[in-house]
Amino acid sequence: MPDIEDCLRQAMAIRGALGASLIDYPSGLTVGAAGSGPSGRDEVTAASTATLVRATVDAAAMATVGRPGHLEDIVVTAGNGYHLVHFPDDGRDRRLVLYMWLDRDTGNLAMTQRSLRAIGAQLSVG
């Protein structure tokens, strides 16, 4: 299994990547980070991402038939770029999310989502 730093390096190699973080969303703590976040501070990015994730996970509309509470990605389109949150599906502990800040002009949203899924699968092995 690749280590966290290797996964973050892979995320930062994605075209248009501005920043990537692995976040423990229940606590709002950064497990690892590379690049920069929109606020310039990892702890602020982690706390904001954790708030977004908790609000989404707790929303009744996000519960799906057969797999309640199962989410793959959250995508926020903002003036300062795309904000992607990927849930690595390891079938065990769903505490960690992979966050990516992507430049709107140089990044490709669909390709970034595919890349984050592959990176998330690497995090899930082990």
C-alpha cells in the first residue's frame, strides 16, 4: 500500500491541482497535506471540509436505497476553483476523505474524479 505522502504526491501531479489533503472528517484534523488550500492554512481547509462532509452525510436526501449514507464524491464549483471531496470506499472505517482543490482553467473535473478514485483505492488496500 502506498503511504499517505505518495498518494498526496499523486494527487498533486493531476493537471490543475492546487492542493490536496487527507482529512479525518469527524475530528476535522488533517492527516496529510500537499500544495495549498484555499485559505492558505491546512487546519482551516480541514475544518471547512469536515463541516461540508458532515452536513452532506447527515442530509436525509443523501441516503441511497440499499446503501444508506454511501457517497462517492462531493463537488463544489466556486469562483476560486473546483473543490472535490472523495470518500475512499474501503468498506471499513469511513472517517477519511481525500480533498482536492482544482484550478477551473487548467484542471479537468472528470479526469480528476477518476484519478481521485484510483488514489482512494490505493489508500483502501491493506
